Amino acid sequence: MFDSNIPYKIAAFMLAICLSVMPGIPAHAADAPPLAVDAKAACIMEAESGNILFENKSHDRLAPASVTKVMTILLIYDAIAEGKIGMDDIVTVSEHAATMGGSQVFLEPMEKQSVRDLTKSIVIASANDAAVAMAEFLGGSEEGFVAMMNQKAQALGMANTAFQNACGLDADGHFTSAHDIALMSRELWIKHPEAFEYTTTWMDTITHSTARGDSTFGLTNTNKLVRWYEGATGLKTGSTGKAGYCLSGTAERDGMKLIAVVLGAPAPTTRFQEVMKMLDYGFAHFKVVCGDAAGTVVGEIPVAKSKRTSVPVIVQDKVSAVAAKGNDEVTSALSLREDVAAPVAVGDVVGEIVYTYGGQELGRSPVIAAEDAERSTVGDAFMRILEITAQ
């Protein structure tokens, strides 16, 4: 806390913070040993910060196969969150959706399924027919949904992505990159963690209701990480003749969320082995580091022409990033405005705090007023004079 009776000037002070609990900062791959990955492209991203821990040809444009469905799933959960659709809504399967090849749950034309069961089929069993049925439900047509996919990709900064369908079957001009897959996987994980109820489900069922009656159909997760890897949370497999074997794998340990993507692995087991190796690499060599929590009081700022001499200031945003593991401490430097005068309202930006770790900037956050400061009146000034005279 600052002494509010001293003349105000820009304040800078260093705070040593021990971060044994919360593990990330600008990640420096050079600080970790080299990593070889048996795939055409690879990328490791820390989900909270978006920091890249490792990449190899991560911006190359490649066929993604069913990893495409990460975007399909993301748009489904966006629509649910926005109240446009509900899990209990009923979808009528079209002839087009029912004719999708590859991975499928064998939907029939005019079959009715809930959004919930179609979403489970996409997430768990990578069902192409379910993906197209949901695409038509949301976009009016698969083409309309693909336009939504590409619009979302552009909004997320996926610069090396162009989708041609909702399910990932090979098509001319259908491509993305390992880095772009990490971006959309991160968006799904951070924005819609509820989706991971299904990504971590190993087996489930849906019910087909057709003219022949009801029948139960089993779903088995295509992502073996769910059973093979400690802390695995998802996310999506894919394979076609053009794409090879692909995987966006996610896992969380000790508060750190990692996304490991491989495209074009040579064999189905290789993609899992390589992603597990990448996740091991990330957890072994990096950690998440943080500044103060949002709302932490970090000082006081004098306020001129006010009924009060100062107001407390707090951190607006929590700053976190990933860094190579080490024993460094996070430090911070606080800079406050010199010209603050009443009125001041809660939330007014009055300065900035910059966090540093290992000699490099971790990040920065605005510093805001935690309390109001009303403008003083002539009567307030008179009363103050009386108080001083009486002393």
C-alpha cells in the first residue's frame, strides 16, 4: 500500500511472487531439448495463454481429415450457448447426410435424432453422417454451414485454413494447418469446456428410431488417448488416404492445459504415440506462471479535488503465460497516472502493471480504481478547514 500523505509521483515497485502452485510465460523452445515428431506437421500449444511450446511445419497447408470436426463441434456449442438451438431439439436426417461414407453411425433418410445424440456421435464416434446432419440443421445446407466454418476460422486467425465440407472427407481446396487446428481446439476448450464431457467418454449409445422400430447403436471413442494417457481430455482423430493419420490431442496436468496436434502421421498408432510424446515433452519442460489474480489490490492512487485523499487500485486482468521450467520469480512494476482528479468511478483505468519472469515480459494488465471518489464541494473544503483549525 502507498502512503497517501506523500506527494504523488509515478510509482514503481517490485513484487516477488512465489508460483509453486500455478504453473506459463513467453515459452522459449530454445530453452528445452529438441523434439523429433514422426508426422508431416506438429504443434504444441498451451491452451490458457495460447503460447506455442513446439512446432514443426505447423503452418503448412495439409488435409486434416476428421479433425475438421473440431470446427463443426465448436459451431454447435456456439449455437447452443447463444440460445439458437438446444440439446433436445430434433433434427431430421436428409438423404445427403445419410449417404456420407467413412466413419458413420448409419443414419437413415428422414430419421429423427436429437441434437444431443448427433453431437455425441460426432464427438465420440467421429460420425460423418451426424456431422452433415448438424451442418444442415445449423446452416440450412452443408454449403451454408461451410461458409460459417470459414467465417469462424477467419475470426480465429486461422490464416492457412479453407473448409469445403463439415466432416473432413478429402476434397479439393479443403485444408488447414497444425497451428490452425490448435487455435480452434483452444477456442473449443476455453469457450465450451462442457464439450469435454463427450470427448472424455469412452463408450456410449444412441437409439435409432426408424420405420422398422427402435434399435440401440454403440459409440466407441476413436481417440485412444482417453484410455492411454494420464490427464487426457480429448479431442479429435482423423484419417483419410490424402491426410494420413491426424490427431488433436488435449490433456491437463497440474493446472496446465496442453494441445498437441499432428498431421500426416504414417500409421494409426503413430499419431497417438507422437502426441503422447509431445504432451510428455510439454509437461516435463514447461510450466504456467501467473501475475496477480484479477481484483488484487496493488496500491493506492492520490485523487485531487476529492472528498477523499486516495482510492485503492486493483489488477483488472490476470496475466499468465508458459515458460521453460526454472526457479525464477515473477516480479511486477506498477505505473500510475499523475493527473487523477475527482470524480473517479469504480473501474476507471488509472495505470498499468507489467509482469516480468526470467528477464522477459510475461504480460501486462490495466490497473483500475476499486472505489468511487466523488468531487469535493465548497462545503467539504470548509469542513476540512474547520477540522484542521480544531486540531
